[in-house]
Amino acid sequence: MEQGQSIFVGNIKGGVGKSTLTSLLFDYFMKKRGQRKVQMVDADRQGTSFELLEPLASGDNIRHVPVSDRFDGLSLVTLDSILRRMRSNPDSLTIVDTGAGWPGNVWQIAMLCECIIIPTTLSWADLRPTIEFVREMDERKQSLDTVTPHLIIVPNKVPPSQRDMSMLSDNLKELNVVVAPPLSDLSIVRHMSAEFKGLEPAKGTRFYDEFTRLGDFINDYVLSGRLNQMYDANS
């Protein structure tokens, strides 16, 4: 039976851009998919992506379901129920934003998704916990013997002159992960949270082109199933 799809945005490290990335992905897919259902569920207790998207989305399209040590029980069941209900609609896409910290039982939600988007800066302070998170999720996938969710690292807030990605690639050599093209660190992006208007204010910038390329990759390779076929062909 055909089912809807979902994207999980996560990292145990805070401050790497999960909420901004989630909000921009929501805006990208709302425009890309037209009438097909797109929903964002913010599982972070702070509710940043929910607040960012409130001016752009209807109440039916965004939800805040905080999941943390304090709220885990009922909220986790609610989040699982929302995601499964959305995925029962073949035309739906759900984007799940999560807070910093180890995923705990939320990893079960991630395993329902087509991919886990993992933003990180290139500083070692962010890379070290990011690599630990990738290793943890990769081991969970191996234990379940599953190709999905695809682990996709997005180098974020990268200085436009930065070209050396060796620290990242060298530390990911043994892991089953896809490294997406980097997203530039531009002042227009840092100031978007003051009055979030989606991707529109970034039009004509390098960041806009980079983010559109990221969205196209997720749409054309991950959600289309082409990445699954590539893994199957190499297995």
C-alpha cells in the first residue's frame, strides 16, 4: 500500500540550525508540492520552528508536540500517532523537528522516516557530537537491517570561502551517511528569525541557490526512491 513520507531533522548538538532548516524545508516543499499535504511537527520543547512558521502556515499544517524527559510519555504517543496518520495519506509529507540531546525513544519516530537531516557547522565542537549522533543512528539502522532512514549531513553556516571539508569526510569514512552540499553562512539567514518569511527574502543570494539545491536533492533522490535504488544496486 502506498503511504505518505516524512523527514526527521535532528542532532544532539544545539545551535546548529535545526529549526531554521526545518522551517525553510517546510516553505520549500509547500511551494514544490502545490496542493499535496505538507505538515510540520515541532517536537522541541522550545517550539522555535513552530513560532517561525506561525505567520506562514495554517493551524492545520503545523503542530507543537514537545517531547523531552519531562513530556516523553503522552507526547511521544501523540507524535507517533500524528506521524502514522499523516503517512496513511499517500500524498502527504511530514517534517519533524526535534530538540538537542540524545534522541531516547524519539529514535523510533526517526525510523519511520525516509531520511534524517542532520545539520552541523564545521567546528569540532559541533562535529564531535554530530558524528556520535550519526554513529548511534547508523548502528540502530544496522540492527534493524534497513536502508532507511537515509542519514544526510548538511554542513551549515559555512563561510563562503570555506573549501576544506576533510575534517568532516575523514570522520565519516566508516559510516553509512550522505554529505549534502554546504549551506553558506550569510547574514540574511541569521536575521531571518526576526520576521520569518520563508525563502523569499534570500532570493538572488548564494544561500537561496544552495538551499534550493538541497531541497531538490531531497525531493528528487530521497523522496523519489532513487537513493534506495542506488543502495539496492550496490548491495
